[in-house]
Amino acid sequence: MTMKKYIFITYGIVDMGGGQMYVYNKTQYLKNNDYNVYVFSVFNGDVIIKGLEEYKDDIISELGVPIFYFSLSQKNKIINSIIKKIDLHFDDEIIIESNSISNALWGEKISALLHCKHFIYLLSENNLIYADTIYPFLKFKYNRQEVAAINEKIIPWLFQKYEEIGENKSYSLKAACTNVFEDYEHELIHKIPHRDYTIGMIGRLEKPYLLPILDDIIGFCNNHIDKTFTILLIGDTQDKIRKNRIIDKFAKSDNINLVLSGYLYPIPLRLLDLCDVFVSSAGSAFLTEALGYLTISIDGKDYKPTGILGYTTDNSLFRNNEPIVEINDLLEDILILEKYPKRLARTYDTSINDFSNKTHMDFIANSDQSEAYYNIDSVRPTLLYRYKKIIYIIKQFSRYVLGNSTYSKLAQVKRSLLHT
């Protein structure tokens, strides 16, 4: 009997973000459709989404590093450790999905060994071909319709150094994560101080747009010293240095109260009801707007507002032709001048959690079904990445000698010194 198996090679199942939510939703869909699902990921930490706990023993940090960092024996050891975890049978129907470029180098190598389909789905809005020798591999996958991204602009930007690809020839698929919210009681709801206005932001605190946008929001609040504000950041980071930088930004503003929620899953709807406006990007912005909350979306490339979703823009991640309007002006229109109603009569459609018809599984089925794989061993590091490989080896040796705990503490001290 043929068994269907789906293998993820992804960055993280720990903490909470759109990528983790996507992987969880897709694993549930696949299991409901008779797939055996395996998830191999990179980062260590706390698994917030309980449905991903079963994969916490399959975290392999090396999968986040380009495969050309390793010797042949090291590569074989890592790959064999993955293959041993999969209950392989001769007639298995196997699909491998990788979620980043570094993940994809491993995914292609393993798929060639297993003679199975390999699909690249780029979950980040910021992707970079970091070595020229990787371009032929990605073009090979593009020509076979085996690479897609979360937005139609991403693949043209990915290839822009090498060739022009129009958005009409770009492959994009939705990363379903509509089930992030739930109507339930949470102690944080009663700890939010009452202020004139509450501005909410949802997303991981590592997001590159966050720090510059916070500076602009603080500037807006300081221009209205007669008003009081709460800034509610729904999300977290393991980077203590970054978290302290965020906290320090608000130290001199007496009329602003900062609230950090930490990782929350699911996010209580009543917490969102306390906010007068949201400032977010990508899936987070799409979801709050779909729920009816006024939402300013932030462009993932220039870190400026694309506009007010549902009013001045329909783009939650990248602008089309929308002019840049500073966030100070948008907040002025929404909060002070009240130019926009506080809620839209709209609810979101959870059907995008279905990965079958006209979405992911259709995309895979319509891709080139011939058995052909790129020779990953031909992907060589550039001079820069040979240098980075040496640094990586030194770091790994230091970690081995010092132990994980001591190494991590020293690394944190180093980051702290660099930011002072």
C-alpha cells in the first residue's frame, strides 16, 4: 500500500510567528488528508503551538546553514540522521517542502536521494541569493515551477540581479494562518492601563520595520503631549538586547505606556478590542483588517506605511503605486481627526486554511513531474562565504569546548558590547 509522506525543512517551530502558524496549519491539513508528516527545523526554544510539540526532537541547527559549509562526511551524517527518522517504503509518495534558500539546498540534496518531489516555499518577505552559484539552482527550480513565495513581488526581487521576471510570471501562494485569534479570557486584558489611545502591533520583535516605526510612533505621541497612549506589542523575541532597545526607546516619554505581551497563542480577541488602531505588516496586518480593526500596513522593503488597509491601500506587505504617507500623518487622521470609522463590517474567510484546491497542493501537482534534480554538490561558496564558513567552524569549535551555556552567555555579552 502506497504511503503519502510530507517532509518540512523549515526554520522554526519554537516561539510564535506567521511561519510557525503556517507550518502548524499545513501539518494539520496534511494529516487530515492521510499524510505522514515530518518537520525538521533549525532553532531551539519553547514550542508555543502545542500541535508542533511532537517535532521538538527533530531540531537540527545545521539545516539553517548552507550545505556547502560541511564536508562530505558531515553532510552524509546530517542527511542520514533525517532519513533514519522517516519510515521509508519502496512505493512511498513523498514531498519535501523547504522554507528558505539554505533549507532548500538541503531539501534538493535529500530529494535526489529519495527520488521525490521537492517544493520550495519562501516564507520570508526578505530573501537574498547570497552566492552567485545559488542562482542557477533557483532558476532550475523556477523553470520547473517548484519555487513559490508569499507575495508575487518576492521572486522578481529575488532574481533582479540576474534577470527580469514580471509579477505575472511570479509564483505566489497564501500562507494560511487565520486561526491565530480566539475569544477567551486572559489576565493581560485587565492589565492594560486606560489611556486616551491604544496602538497595537502584532509580530515578532525581530521584524526589521519595528524599530524605525516605533521611533515614528513615539514622535507622534510626543507631538500630542496633552494625550496619553498605550503601545501594545503582541509578540516577543529571544534576543534580550533587542527587547531592551525597544524598552529604552520609551524611557523618556511620560505620556506613553509600553506593554509587551510576550508570546501569545491564541491571541485573545478581547485584547484586540482595546486597541484603537493597529500598525503591522504582512499576515498580521491582513488579519486585523479582516477582523474589522483599523490597520496601517507597513511595506516589507522600505519600512514605510503602504496606507490604511481597506481605505487607502489593499496591500498588506508591499506597495504598488501608493504614495508614501508618514505614519504620523496616518495616526493623526485616525486617532485625532477621526476620519475613519473604528470598525469595518467585515469578517475574515477561514477557507484559506484549505491547502488543496487552487493553492499549495494544486501548485505542486501542476509543477514539472519529471524526475530531475539539481546537482547541489556543484554549488560552491564564494570567497566571502569561504570566510564565513571558517567563522562558522570556529564558532562551532568554541561551542564544543566551552559548552552551549557558557558560549551563549559570552555571545550575549559580545552583542551587548556592540550595541553600547
